[in-house]
Amino acid sequence: MVLMPNTGHKINPMVSKSQIDTTFDLSTYLAERKVLVEKALDKSIRIIYPEKIYEAMRYSLLAGGKRLRPILCLATCELTGGTIEMAMPTACALEMIHTMSLIHDDLPAMDNDDYRRGKLTNHKVYGEDIAILAGDGLLSYAFEFVAAQTKNVLPQQVLQVVARLGKAVGAAGLVGGQVVDLASEGISEVSEETLNFIHIHKTGALLEASVVCGGILATASPTNLERLSHFAKNIGLAFQIVDDILDITATTEELGKTARKDIEAQKATYPAIWGLEASRHQAQKLIENAKAELEVFGHKAMPLIALADYITSRSN
């Protein structure tokens, strides 16, 4: 069963073996990059009048998490010849947009969840009105932050990043996926095509933007941007499949949010269509396809390859 369209690149089944460097320590890499991202996020928003809205924005933005999207952006920028410094504002903006989506997703009108990352959700602390505004504030500030804070990058590259982020979060991306997701709740038979649409847009679009924007900032070639896009689409769908699996197999403590929430809300999931084992197989297949897209980059792609493997091995 093929989930993603044929990318036109020949898949090398040995890519994962040939490119694995046993000296690469993903745990150290993630820890170091996460510290850099956390520091940048902490500096990005200060509390001024009216304090309540800035406190609410910071509450969710600094609540922890894997910081996968900003780390992917930094890694891709470095891979294609850029620097952490030129990519950090976009990396922070990606986390702001992602945080907005979580705040809004947890609202009673959406998924109605009480916990996120092991903490009370934003609306449980600040109320639904402030939670909505906190999400709005983070979304608008993300674009301001990219435009105002990006240094040593050509203006046309910054403009491309802004356009890419706007598409990823709007009706052609995250918002569109969420609309179809909500419309599919309670429907006994949701097609695989519909489920793919939901998650390619709701989850995959922002992950793809995270990867591709790093390459745009570093003025990567159109061919390499296409490779990165294919890589990201595959890991994005694999990420959601693993999320669906974990919703069934992990505990609330492990997830940091309410377990089995998708089942209770009668959401369409990949395990519901394929079963757990077939879902795991499909996720792994997508990851192998993703890693094959990076073969041309050689050893330099090791961080992205390791991050792809991390997606299917994670426990939350």
C-alpha cells in the first residue's frame, strides 16, 4: 500500500544502513538544539501591559515539548549551507504557530482536552477567551518575528518563508485539515483518502514548512528543496501514524495529554483502518522512503536521518 505519491527518486533500500554513523549521538544533538531553541523562545516574548495575554502566550510556548519543528528547520538550514543564526527566527516562528494550533485544538469547541505536555491546557488556566486570543497573538507574532528578526538572509528568501508559513497554517494547510478532521468525527467509515488529506494538511503541512524553510533560508537549489519537501511529506505522515498508535498504546502520563482521546471522540485513525501492526509497518515504510531522499547529501544528512528514525521510535 503506497501512501505517498511517487517522488520520482529511486529508492535505495540500503540507504539507512549505508548512511548510519554510529558516532552520531541523537540524544546529545536534540538536547543541545533544544537548549538553543528554548533560550531563543524565552527571549522572543517579554511580559508587558496587558500582562495577562503575554503570560498566556508564554505559558503554552514555554511549556516544553520536543521542539521537533524548530530543530528540523535548523538542521535543514545547516545541511544546505546556512547557519543556526539565520534560521533561528523562523525556527521560533514555527514553534509559535505550532503552539497556537495546540491551544486552539484543546478548546472545548475543538478537541476539548484538559492537559497538554503534562500541564493544564491554556483555556483551563486562563479561560477560553484569553486562550483564543493567546493563540491569535502567537500566530500574528510569528510572522512579525520572521520579518523583523531574520538577519543575513536575502529579502526574497525571507518573503518566501513568510509565504510558505502562511500557506502551511491557512485553509490550504493546517486549518483545512482541521476542518475535515472535525467533520469526520463520529463517522463510522472514513476513507483512507480522507484520513490522508486530514493529516497531510493538519500535521504534515507545518512539518514540511519546517524542513523546506530551512533550505529556503540557505538558498538551496530547487532540486534540493524538492528532495527536502518529499522527505518532509513522508516523515509528516509517519509522525501522525505514530501519534495514532501512541493514543492507543501509551498512557496519559507517557503522552503528557489524555490517552485514548481519539477513540472517545470517535476520530478516524490509521489503526482503526489498518490495525496496529500494519500501521507500524506503514510508518516505517514512509521513514525509509524519507531517508532515501537524503542520499545525495551523504554524511551531512545524518541529523535529519536520525530525526526520521526518532519519529517511529518515540514514546510520546
